[in-house]
Amino acid sequence: LEQGLHGEALGLVLDPLAGQGLTDCVRTAANPTGRIALLVGPESGLAPHEIVAATRAGFRAVRLGPRILRTETAGLASIALLNGIWGGM
């Protein structure tokens, strides 16, 4: 995170308290064909200071929905949503 995002990558950090949902964020993304950097926290979630560090590095905080998923499924669910929205499935 200290180096920030490189190039045209859309950086997303999963945060259950984020003001914007993942689907709303990516629907308005300027470059839906570009690269995506997805930051998923550990089982207990990212600490508030880690989310702040991610947003300072250029990531957008987004939530998946009303449920908090396990760390091993949150990334897969996010990728499935992104593929569905951008026509990759």
C-alpha cells in the first residue's frame, strides 16, 4: 500500500461500513476493461487504520452487501459480481 496503485488499475478495498456498494462503484468506473486491484481483509476484517491507508493509496472503499463474508469467499464473490457486471461471465 505504501507505493499506491500503479497504472490504470481500479483499486477496491472491501469495507462493510463503506458508503458505496461494489456494484454501484464499478458501474460508474471510467475504465471497466482495465485492471482491478482487490484488497480483502483477514477473517477479523481490516482495521480502520488499514482501510484509511488503502484509501490514501488510491483504493476505493466498497461494501458487498448486508452480510460479512468469510475471507476465503469474499474475494470470489467480488470477482463473480465484477464478471457479471462487466460481461465476463
